[in-house]
Amino acid sequence: MRPLIDLLLSSLPTRTHAPPTVLTEQVAGGIVVPGSGRLVACLGVDDLVIVDMPDTLLVTTRARSQEVKRLVKKAKDAGWRQLL
């Protein structure tokens, strides 16, 4: 019987040899969610949350990530409904 991790890995789509979309150097404790296809490069920053989507870029700190709902409401009120 194959280990569970092998089964999970074998079910993932085959990776192409595309260049990475996230490059980091001297970064700690952050989260980067690449979703636009463009390169996200981080240098010397700690505890950031970066969500890069085709039509929106969100950058905040991990400590304030729970406050994103306020920013979403503000964006909706400003007319950015199609992004949310």
C-alpha cells in the first residue's frame, strides 16, 4: 500500500517548468498568495500578508489581517463591487 502523501501528490496536476511567481529573500512569517500570474518579489519584510489577484492587490500585516472586512466594505462603498 502506498503512503497517503504519495497518493495525494500523485493526484496533483503535473507541474510545468514555469518560472516561480513568488521570490523571497530574508522574509519571515509572511504569507503570499499569488493569483495574477505576475512575479511577486519580497525583500527584507516580515509578517506581511500579500494577496495578488488579477484585478486586486492586498498588502497588510499578519497582525491586521482580521481587519480586512472593513477594507472590503470600504471598497464596496466606493463602487468596487465587481472586485469583491
